[in-house]
Amino acid sequence: MAAADVYDALISKRVYKPAFSHEKAVEIIQEGRGQHFDPAVVDALLAVEDKFMAIADRYRDEE
């Protein structure tokens, strides 16, 4: 769940930061592979990243 939570936090606009792109969020998660995130979890996320993008687009906050 940590990887999904971080992904959502990164692509979401916050009062203290703009939303990052999907590409930037994935890059940040990949940098944490083997340190903050289990490598198998990162690999699984990358295997279905198109689904992550689709879900994020579907539930994106409207401005």
C-alpha cells in the first residue's frame, strides 16, 4: 500500500506542492526501490502502470 499511497500523494496537488506528472512519480518511486519500497512491489506497479494512470485519471480531483 505504501507505493500506491506515495504515488497518489505525488500526483495530487497539495497546498504545499504542485501535482507531479505520472512520469515523475514513477521516477521517484523507482529511486526508492530496494530502500523505501520492496523491489517486487515496484516491479508490480511498473507492470500495471497504465492501470494506475487510468484509475488516477478517473478519480482525479476537479479544480
